[in-house]
Amino acid sequence: MRLRMAMIGGGTGSFIGPVHLMAARMDSMIELVAGAFSSKTDISEKSGREYGLPVNRIYGNWEEMIEKESRLPADQKPDIICVVTPNNLHYAPVIKAINAGFHVICDKPLCISVEEALDIKSALESGNTLFCITHNYSGYPMVKKAREMVAGGELGTIRKVMVEYLQGWLSDKEEERGNKQAEWRSDPAKAGKAGCMGDIGTHAFQLAEYISGNRVKRLFSQLNTYVDGRILDDDGNVFLDFQNGIKGTLLASQVACGEENALSIRVYGTAGSLEWKQMEPNNLYFRKKDSALQVYRTASPYGSPGPIAEKHSRLPGGHPEGFIEAFANLYRNFALNIMALRNNEKHDSSYDYPGIADGLRGMKFLDAVVDSSEKDQWREI
Amino acid sequence: MRLRMAMIGGGTGSFIGPVHLMAARMDSMIELVAGAFSSKTDISEKSGREYGLPVNRIYGNWEEMIEKESRLPADQKPDIICVVTPNNLHYAPVIKAINAGFHVICDKPLCISVEEALDIKSALESGNTLFCITHNYSGYPMVKKAREMVAGGELGTIRKVMVEYLQGWLSDKEEERGNKQAEWRSDPAKAGKAGCMGDIGTHAFQLAEYISGNRVKRLFSQLNTYVDGRILDDDGNVFLDFQNGIKGTLLASQVACGEENALSIRVYGTAGSLEWKQMEPNNLYFRKKDSALQVYRTASPYGSPGPIAEKHSRLPGGHPEGFIEAFANLYRNFALNIMALRNNEKHDSSYDYPGIADGLRGMKFLDAVVDSSEKDQWREI
Amino acid sequence: MRLRMAMIGGGTGSFIGPVHLMAARMDSMIELVAGAFSSKTDISEKSGREYGLPVNRIYGNWEEMIEKESRLPADQKPDIICVVTPNNLHYAPVIKAINAGFHVICDKPLCISVEEALDIKSALESGNTLFCITHNYSGYPMVKKAREMVAGGELGTIRKVMVEYLQGWLSDKEEERGNKQAEWRSDPAKAGKAGCMGDIGTHAFQLAEYISGNRVKRLFSQLNTYVDGRILDDDGNVFLDFQNGIKGTLLASQVACGEENALSIRVYGTAGSLEWKQMEPNNLYFRKKDSALQVYRTASPYGSPGPIAEKHSRLPGGHPEGFIEAFANLYRNFALNIMALRNNEKHDSSYDYPGIADGLRGMKFLDAVVDSSEKDQWREI
Amino acid sequence: MRLRMAMIGGGTGSFIGPVHLMAARMDSMIELVAGAFSSKTDISEKSGREYGLPVNRIYGNWEEMIEKESRLPADQKPDIICVVTPNNLHYAPVIKAINAGFHVICDKPLCISVEEALDIKSALESGNTLFCITHNYSGYPMVKKAREMVAGGELGTIRKVMVEYLQGWLSDKEEERGNKQAEWRSDPAKAGKAGCMGDIGTHAFQLAEYISGNRVKRLFSQLNTYVDGRILDDDGNVFLDFQNGIKGTLLASQVACGEENALSIRVYGTAGSLEWKQMEPNNLYFRKKDSALQVYRTASPYGSPGPIAEKHSRLPGGHPEGFIEAFANLYRNFALNIMALRNNEKHDSSYDYPGIADGLRGMKFLDAVVDSSEKDQWREI
């Protein structure tokens, strides 16, 4: 059985639309059946056709789409609405989709304010639908392994978490050079109150809380805007105080010229430490107090990373699995959870995915990180 | 428009069946519509259902499938037959599929003798169908870049090619422990005259000829069988003499305990050299006589690897692309070529794929490598 | 001609004494002739004999040594006094040695207060002797290259500096386990007001200012003490605001379990960026806006790192040069400067070494970093 | 107590002379007291003065030096003669030095024929002096660890040894561009019958036998000369059959454009494998059948590499030790053995060094490798 999905946003030329499609398609569990890919009807139609949809399932207006598709017979109606519009256009379709009874997959960050986030949370609590936010980096097998090792005490008591997310693509004023990705991300009306921190800082924050299994209590930040005339931050550094005395740092930049997509995390405990780097995602470095450095590897037959990591890989060791595969793990897990819900079965908790709690945390993080930087003070989160 | 594909072999539990499916599906250009996944009807049915097929398109017998499917109306009939059976079961279905007018994708090595290979070549020459052999490693963007750099003279005159393919999974007698993959690969009746050399040596050989743009003229080999009671080689070393005075080495092993899937190649010329490693496929190391080491990277915005590599990547730089993506490049390119043929258009030659010539070369290589080792002599190829 | 050196501290069993000796000896320019290696006469004698000294040049009291040695005839008298005692015992011998007309090499940090540092500066200004502080990491060839590239504008305008120094050897309470190195470093009476920041933070700070060619104006820090009962910081994170709008981070720890001696620095500019890691010191990663990643390498014949780096390497490319060689570069450069001074010659400014200015900056950094952390405020430096 | 050394060859501008001196000097156990650095008296004098020698201990003629120095009183007479001339000038001074009762350190390869090597062996057997050949790569701590692990059975039964030594500095005809190093190495009268194989192939061969603890029985080689007009090989590939069924490959080149000094070795056994690379010598990769990849590191406090490696390192983990330090280990161990012999003490066998047996093996290897290549046949060794 396959689930059916309708998409909002993500038309031709966007980065994230095709990624969602490749990810959804990978395990043959989810099928695209409808879409409102753009508010411009012709672009939406062009995109839909390229994605293989019949014309009658392509819309220029997402409200119309939700209304019409929700009235389709059960064997045609989508199960999932996928929202991949700019940040300011998440809230409305997500709320409408939830209220219409659809499961929802939404791009990150969740929305543009804590208030919106709380509304979405309420909508979910009053309904019976599932929600996934695509903090996709938590879908990598070695990230699952890292989280499992921390939870299992293999590092002892955690002391320090260092997370970084460095890109260089906004080193120049790309938003004035016709780069669509840069345009909306640097426009407060579309991106919300944060630039770099919203776009990639929230990923780093989610990863730090996900792997450490701990929550940040307060933070101190310095947000920077290096490129003249840019309104939002394009760089920032944050001190993080977690629960249980864990200290951390979160360093993010989109003007780190020369960097591609350098997300990495290091976690130090009393008995050992971990390091993971997104750009070589199949390695997990484990430094234990009394042993030589060990390198766990995705699906390796030599010192297997264990059942949870194995459930999130598709190939034998040495066959590199990448970004799309990790993204697909969120889709696959979300689909399994929907099916379990539908069949009233208990699902295997190792097939997890980021949900509304992660989305809400992200919005609170952005509030705090902007406020702390403005006031030069520590800020509770 | 999508192409329709039927599969022979590749049922549940096989390694390569699901890989072909994920690869075929990635770009929404090819759709599985039928299959004879196993000669055991129940297994074939189970597999087909898991792959989402209706029962009437699932077969227990591939001959029956080709016959029935070839009689379907044009809007249902498959365009492509994909053959992923053990080596000894390539020849018959490939010939039959070609003769029935299907395009064919076949796993490597092509078959089990040069004679069979020549037959297939003849069949293709008498028909009008396209043929792809899945030497998938040539689908990586950085392999395309490497080939382009050699062809463009960036390394000067090539002198030396060093290719290696090291695995360790046959270090013990896996074929007696219920490992299906090991069973047929170590059985001469199913695998043909070579073990390690057939399974992975042919990949290394194809890669060396593909990147160097040169052909091996003669070779000297020492094949080894380390595991007691194993009949075929599980390891081997080969000296390669190419055209134009290029010398090379090909080192392959399936008993290199600790290695996962370590295919790598180095090419040395008078003006510089290249290195590529399959397990970190998004890097291409370029050592030029008068410059610091340079590292080209898939889709990098900093010193782009150029249009051919870009046509074979799907994500911005820093988002790791892996094995499935490279495999999918073969499918995508094959599909583009089929469409160009159908539309009578000239296709862009940068969308290349390994074909019958590569398949035939592989069989000749195996003949030579086995013969040289037995006779302790250099052997023409 | 060789220079003669007397050493204070650094007896048998110390880490840094033998390092200074190996470094001094490497280029045959400096010879150990006397020493007060410990205040315990027997230990001093034992050490001196192991270092090959005659008994009459071994002292149990450094004051006595300076007095007696300064009265020796010109062809026996030391040229240099080397001070390698714990931090609290730098000031007195350094002042006395300067006043007695000796050149001085002193371990870092310079002393235990800004006041002491200013006194040393005054003493130097009233005399005619040279002073070197062993911020040895600035002696690596690739660090010289990095500084040269920044100064030469190859990175454009600098925006961000990220420096880290991570060790794990104080993860447990080593100071109560008989570890002499840990004992004095964790004792405020001997180490001064900072622990981790004094021991390794000052190295990181010096390296950041050295390579960036810029000075930190103010900072915000959070110092941490993870190990129960420890008085001084064993970890800390610092935001750095440099001149010219450069922002930076300095992350240091001695409780980063699993880390050995992980000093690294990244510098981002508008046109490119640099990365250097002390544990693989012969590589310098250069990411330029419009080029593939380049890796400069110590003494490489392929894209030479240039004359300044070459003056600081001793072997052809590919022959790894390490910690002792970099340390020896400080000694060699200091010796060359002493000779130039003596001969009244202009010395080549590429043979530089860290001096009193670096030492004073370090003390100011420690004042600021401790004060900022205590008051939770930005602090001028 | 220090040992005194006289040097033959190694004058100003040579590569290896200063390396020997830095290595000898590092541990304060050996002191240069005399030298015949060149047959040109003025060059010898200039070199000797730069090395800090008095004029009366500098010679233009090595025979004169041996004669005069051997008549000096016991407290001045050298203990060791160090021979660092071109290959054809090893035999005569080595024999004369041995016969005069000196201990001898000689550069590799030992000489230019098996006959000469056997003569040297006989001379040593009739005397009571020790002999060291500077196969310096065996002095690295991680090489010691590798050998110990193989001997201790940690890899199970060894199956395969892959050694490589790749350089690119002879990619062009350097011998006609005033490069002294290239001149004699490419001249059969000075280098002997092999070029690349003599210069670096013998290092690789010694390393393979040293780490594997096994001897090569026969080999098959293909030697190549890529550069027009060059007489000796500048490249070559060899199959090695060891005792006990171990197979191996030795790939060497001096025309591998872009390579610096890329010596590496991999050893595969039934229970695991090892990898070591000279250009990052402080890592030893250990892949065990049932564990994640482990990385042993020189002097690491985390999973110490054990006592033998520790005896061959001088710094705490994370402080990179390099080529000179490894070279110095040979000198230190040789000095310790001389002292033990003198004091009639049993020496600790972990302080080993390559001796006459290694030198003789090297000459036999060269005979075989040249002969096999000429005759296109396997050749006993």
C-alpha cells in the first residue's frame, strides 16, 4: 500500500521541491497525486506536468486544492499534505490541512512566530493527524547512532556540545543577483525575524538537542550581518546552557566563504566523545577514554552500528548513502507511523521523525537568539 | 512521459534488485510495470506485490513474461527489460528481450563467455534497441569529471593507471553460511570462470578504461584463492599494458578483511595526476605539476567541476550524493537516449552510459586474466 | 658560531624542558652550557648530568646561577637564559636575567599579571637584550604561510576568525593523581588566575592575532569548571571582537575527553578562507571563492608555499615535519636575530618570533577573559 | 655519556647529510666530531665548519680520515663512522671502517651488488662492531606498533601485503637540470643497476618484510622507464610471493607526478588488517573483523599504542612527530646497542634497528627485480 501526497510550493526551479519528491519516492511508499506548486497558475501547471501529474490535480491556489482534494473519494484523496513554501507561507496551509484531516509534512523552520507555532500545536492536539517537520539531518543513520550512544551512556555524563553550520553562498549580495533562494531568505517579510539562524541555525539547534537528548535552557548570542544593506543576520555565534550543566556553542554562518554545507557536531562526556560531519555522513567518530579512536560506519559489517542505524540505511557498507537517503528516512518513518496509526498498531519507536515539538523549539530558539543579540544579555528559552 | 520497465530477477532479499528500483525511480522517468523476480512463483509474487505491482503483471517465468508483455498494447507494454539474475542467467533473457524489441539494462558482468557476449552484440546490431550494462561507478559526477580532464589533456600524456577494488566480505566461507550473494558468486556454474575478478575486477577494469580513455592491450595476472575449498579466485593482482605505452595495475580482493567497498583509481600523467575513491565519491583530487593539490567537489559553487559533472548531480554542493544517485545516472541517461531515439533527436553525448562494448571488453578481460594466471604469461586481450 | 644557553626549570620528568632542548639543538646554533633545573639540588644535578653538563655549571638556585654565570669570561658566559618554570616563577628570573644583560627565552604565559608583564616590558626597553616567548605554534611553516596570505589580501577583507584548542587530559582530577603537570596548572598560586585559558587559551589567542594580523578589542566569555573541586577554569568559550569589524570565536577545553592537542584555526574573508589544524600541521586548506579547494603543503614542490614557509622547513615535501621542528624555528629565528643584533646587521624580517608584545597581550587577554566571565559582560582588552 | 661520530659524504647542499645530523643530535647521545664531507677539500672544509667542527677534524679524503682518526686517543676517537655517499661509494669506506674497528651507520641501499653485500657481512662477522643501515621508515612509532600487532597475531594469519612508494620528482629529466640528487641516482655507475627500485623500492621492500615478519621467496616485476633517455628504471610494479602463502604487491614510482613521498603499506590477515601512510605517520588504521575501524595514534593517552611504540616517541599525543624523529630513533637505538655492547649488558630488544641482514636482503631484491623484469619471469630471491 502506498500513501498519496499533495504538495504546496516546490515548483520547477526550487531546490527543496525536487528533494522532497526524490525522498518521498525512494521507498515506494508515497506517491505524489496533486499539487499547488506556485500561485502562478502557469508555473504550477508546468511543474505538475513535469512531476507527472494529470492536469486536473494541479492547482494554482493551495486553498482550492485542499478543499477540492478533501472531497475526493477515499481511494483518491491524499493522505499527506506537504508544505514547502517560504517560511511566512507555512502557517496558513498547515492549519488548513490539519483541520481538513490531512497528515502534514512541513519544511523548517515551522513558521514565523512562537504564536503561530502554538496555534499549529493546538490544531494538532484537537485533531488526529500526524505532523513532520523536515529537520532532515536527524535522518542520517550515524546521527541515529550518535543519539543512541549518548542515551545509552556510552559517553558518560555529557559536558559539552559543539555544533556548527557553515555555508558561504551568501558571502555576496545574492539577493540582488536574481537568486530566488537568497531573495526570500533575506526578506524579513518572508523569512521571519532571522536569516541565517532561521535557515540553518534551527537545523543545528535541533540536531544538538536531538543527539544530546537535552534541552537548552538559556542562551547568549551575537548575530552579525556582514553584507552591506542586508537586513537579517547572515552569521551568528551562540553560547548554549543546557539542562544538567551541559554547556554548548552553536556557530552558524552563510558568509563563510569557501564552505559548502558544513554542518557538524561534537559531543563531549566524562567517558568519551563523538564527532559527526554532514559532508561525510557515513562516519561517526567515537573517542573513548580508554580506547583508540573508533569510526563507526553506516551499514558496516565490521562492528555494526546496530539495529537503529541499520533500519535507516539501504545498502551494504561502503556504498555511500547521502542527503537524499537521509531525507527519505523522514518520509519513510512518517509513512510507517501513519500506517501504524491507521491500523491501530503500535509502531516501532526507532522509526522516529521530528515533529511539532521540534518545530516549536525552533521558533522559541529564534525568539531567544534574536532577543539576546539585541540586548546583549543571556536569554531564557 | 515515463518509460515502463519489466524486471527479471531481483526479488525480495536480493541486494541489487532494490538498488535498480531506487535508481530507476529517482528521476521519475522510469516506472516498474512488470517482473519475473524469481523462478519460484510464490517468491516472485511476494516480491512483485512489495514492489507495488498488480498480480497479472507478476510472473514466475521470464520467458512467459517477455512473450506476454510483448503482446500488450503500446500504452502498456514495457519499453525496457532489466536483467538482474546471476551471471549465467543473463544471456538467454537478454537475447530474447532484444529480439522481442525491448531496450535492455543488464547487470554486470555481461554473461559468462566471450562467445555469449559476441552473440548479444550481433543481436543488438540486427535490431534497433539500446543496451546498458550497469557499470554503475562510471555514473558518479566526479568520475565524469576525471574522464573529461584526461580527455582534455589536463594531466598531459598519461603514463600510469592504478586501480584497486578491495572488499573483505568473503574472508570466510560465506557461501556455506547461507549467504545467497556468496553462494552463486562462488559457484562456477553460476558466476562463470572468475569469482572476484568477475564480480568486482570487471568494474575496476571498466573504470580504468573509461577514465583513461585508453584500452588495455595485454595483461599479466596472478589470481589467488585464499579460502580453503573455494573454487574460484577470491583475490587477484594484474599488470595492465595499455595503448600508447601506458602501464597500469589492477588489484582486487574480496578477502581484504576490514575493507567495505574500496574502489579507487589514480591516473598519472606528465603534467599532473588524479585520484578518486568510491567511498568518498564527491571528492576528486587533482595534483598538477605546478600547483597546490586541488580538490574538485560534486556541484561545488567554488571552482565548479563543469557542465558534464553538473548534469550528473542533483543537489547543491555539500549535500552528499551517493551510490544510488550514481546508479540513477545510468538509468536517467539510458532513458534520455531511448527518448532521443524514439523522437529521432540527436542526444547530448555527455549523457552517456556503459553499453555492449563495455560488456564485451569485460568478458575479454576475464578470459585473459584467468588464462594469464594459469599460464604465468602475459596475455593479449 | 654557536650561542650558549642556560636553563631555569625543565628538569628530568618535565614535559617542556626536553622539548626546549631538542628544539634548541636541532640547528646546531644553540648549546646548553648551564642550568638550574630544579630548586632541589639533587634533582637539578641529576637533570644537568643527563643533559650532558659538567657539575660546576649545574645549580640548585637560579639567582646564584645568573650571578655566577654573568661573571664568566665572554667565551664561556651564556648568551641566552631560558625560563621554563611554572607561571608564577617566570617574573623574577626573567627580570633578573634581562637586567644582567642576557637574552631571554620564556615559556608562556608570560607571567601572572598585567603588572608583571608591564615591568618586564620596561626592563627590556631600558636594556639591549632580546626576548622570545614560546608561542611555538606560530613557528609552523603553514602558519607562516597563512599569515602571509592574509596579509597579502588573498582572502579579501577578513570577516570571521574561529580558533579552537581542545584537550582532554584534565577530564578527571589528574592534579590529585600525582600528575605534576596537572598539579601546578590547577593551582592558582602557581598558574595564576586562569587554568585552561592560561595554559592553552593564550596560545589560541596569540595564533588568532598572529594569523589575522589584527587585534582583539573586546570579548565576552563563559569560563567553565567541570571537574568537582577544581578551582580554576578547565574549559571556556569566548566571543572576540577584533578591529575592523572582524568577529571571532575562541573555544578551549582541557576536559574535551578524547581530544589530544587539537588546536585549529579558520579564517574567513570576502574572497576566500583558510583552515589549519595543528595535528596535521603540514596542510593548509585554502578555499577561494572561484576555485576548487587547494591544499598548500610544507615544502611541496607542487605549488610551493613560497619563500617564508620554505625558510621554516628543513626537508623536501612529503617528509613530515612536526612539533619539535616548529618549536626549533623559534629558537633558530631568535638565534639569527641575536647574531644580527651583535653584528649590527639588519635581519630578515621573515625570521620572526613572538616577543614581549605577544606576552603582554596574553596577560591582558587573561584579565579580560576572567573578568568578562565573572561579570557576564563584554570586556575591553 | 655521548658517542662520537665521523661522517663520510653529506656535505653542504646534500639532502641526507643534514638529516643524519639532526637525527643524531636529537637525543644528545651522539656528537659529530669529524668528517670527510666531500672529495673536494674546499667543500669538505666549508661543510665541516658549518657543522661546527674544528679544521683539524675535517678531511678531503675519507681514507685519510679513517686512518688518522683511528689513531686518536680513546677519549677523542670516533665510535661511529657514518657513510652517506652515493651508492657506489658505500662499499670501500664501510669495509675500511669496519676493519678499523668502528661501528658503522650506512645509508641505503647497502651497496651496488650482492657480492659487495656479502663481503660487508663477512667483515662484520670477523669483527666486533655493529652495523646500521638507515631504512629509517622502520623507526616510526606506528610502524613498530604495526610489526608488533602482526607478530602478536592480532590480524590472524596474514594473507596479503600491499606496499607502495610513490614520488613524482623525476617526472622530468631533472638529471639534466643541475639537480645533484637526480644526477647520481640516474647514473648506473653511481646508483647501481636500479634507479627507482634502488632508491625507494628497497625501502618499501624492507618495510614489507619488517612489518609482516615474513620474507619474500620470489617475485615478478615490470620495471619501466618513462622519461626519454633515462637509463635506469624510474617506475616499477612487483608481485611478491612471501613464505607461508602470503601474496603481495610492491608499486613504486618516481614519475608519479603530484606525489611527494607517498610510502604506504596495508597488511591483510584472516582476522583484520592494518594501514599506515608515511605522510601522516602518527595514525595506524586497524580494521578488525568484528569491530569498528580503530585508529591507533603515536603516544595517545586514549588506548595507548603500548610500550614499544612509546619507547619510540618523545612527546605527548597530539604533538606531531615526524620524519626526523623517526630517523633519530634509529640513531638512538643504535647508540643504546653500542653502549650495551660496550658495557656487556643485554640490551632491550625493542630498541631495534635495521642491520646487515636488511642491507643484504635489499641487494638480493634488486638483483631479482631487475632480472625478473628483463626476462619476464618469476625470479627466486
